[in-house]
Amino acid sequence: MSILLLSSCATVPKNSEFPSKRIPTGPGSEDLVIDTLLTTYPRLLVSCVERRDRHTNFQGDIYEINLNTDESRPLKRVGEPEDFIFQPHGIDFICDADKNCYLYAVTHLKKEKKRNIKETKHFVVKYLVEANRLVYKATYESPLFTSPNAVAALSDGSFYITNDAKKHLSITESMLKQKKCTVVFYDAKYDDYIIAAKELAFANGISIVGDKVYVATTRQGKLFRYQRDSGGRLSNREKIVSIMGQDNLRWYGDQLILPVHPKSLAFLRHYRNAEKLSPTVIYQIDPYNRPKKKVIYADNGEEICAGTTGIIHNKHLYIGQVFENYVLKVKLP
């Protein structure tokens, strides 16, 4: 039954024959953001932590990749609470009116006997971003954070998160494509959390553009656009495209770059065994015109498995992925 429910009938396009190279990072380079403001060179900030072991709280890192040289290094983090465990997942980068720039990161604290951690908890952590380090500023926690995946921030300190499950790591929800997931809004002005949208199946990537919010769904297979009101609530949901296996959202001009996992069963096999291949397809989505989607990169898993985030800079596509210790740099035609 699980095989039937998790298998996808989606076909994988022919492999893209583009030159590529692997840029080493920490394990699990799941999410990427670009910073062109705080250093003399453009750079990627990369969310990294070991993701295959669901029972151990490994210490993760935010890596920097210099886009001029392809050199990478973990950024120093300062000011964190004592015994703080950082397991970064989705991240976002935003600057305020005073040109202070911040990194928001979803992080998890797993139930773990070894450290006497009795329950799993989820947070969003905020850092001031400097050229050579991240300065801890705040931790946000709410009962509405049931299984946070991605975060999208506003310049006033407010943010949205997507919950990819009502019950963290629920196989049943994913198998049955149950629409139990939510988008949560944190209002910095009132220090309050609300459910901004609901009835989603594995909500994943999220992005804010003006008064519109885009939400990708992995198991529902639909990219939605919402209207955002002054209180953060989302309404007037409309479907932009239907593609199964959607992950993180990033912009290239007025186009969305959307990686997908076209073979759910292959993804699960890759999670259990790094040698099993899981294909990656990257779409360019036009939210405004038709045709709305086109493939810009495809791989059956030989170059990169389980691709999660795509960022285009200077005619190159940079792809993060769930488990392995590199970002793939692809030269686009």
C-alpha cells in the first residue's frame, strides 16, 4: 500500500547536458539564499546539517559560498544561548530600512535520550548577518509550529512559516496526502502568532512579494498564490501550476525557480541509502503569463540527488539538496 501511495507516475525529463561542479559544504545543504550587500563579493548562505539521522541532534552550520571564487566556509555564530543546538532547515535573508540584514532560520530540537531531551520542539531563530559572522538576536516558538519547514520574513521583523505536517514526520499524512498543514504568521508589532492559511498537503516553500504570498506544496502538488492583508492573514487562494513534489521557492527577476522531487519512492530510498538515486527537476515558473512552467534543469540523480533549492546568478544555477555535502553549480546555456 505504501509503495502504491508514495510512487509517482511523473516522468523525469532527459538529463541536462550542462557543465557542472560540486562546491563542498556541510552535510544537507537544504536551503540557499543570496547576499550581494554585506561583502565585496556576492555569496550564498547555505543551511547545513546532517538530516538522515532523525534521532540525534547534530550541530549544524550556515555555510558561505563566495560566488566569485567558489570557496566555501562555515560562518561563525556568536551570542547564542548556552548549550544551544542549531539544526537549520528553511532560511530567509532580509534587510530593514536601516540596512541591517537578518537571517531567519527554522531549526528543530529532536527528542533524544542521550541528551535527556524529552520532546521534539521547533523554533525560528533570527541572526544579524555581518560579513564574517552571524550574531544571535532572538528565538521564536509557538504551539502553532507543528512541523515548520520554510520561512519567509518581512523587513519589520514579522515572518511566515509553513508547516509540512500537523504531526511532525507523520508518514500517514504524507502517504494519504492529507490536507492538515498550515501557514503561520508571526506579527512582530503585536508579538502574536496566527494561522494565516490551512488545508494544505505538505506545505513547503514560501515567498512574499508585496501583498502576495506564494506557497509550494509537496504532496498536494500545487503552487498557490494568496492575497495578504494588513494582519497577515492569507485569502483568495489561486492555483498557479500543478507539479508534484514541490520544494523551496526562489526568484529570478519576476520568475520563480522551483525544484521538485518527481519520484517520491526514489526520494525515500535515497533517504535510507545514499547510493540510491533520487532525481531532481528544476522548473522556471511564470506566475503571470502562459505557458507558466518550463524545465531549466533535470537530472536522474547522477549529478545531484533530492535537489531542494535553485538560485540563478551570473548565468549559473546553484542547487542545494537534502542530504549530501555540496551545492551543485551548473553553467546555464
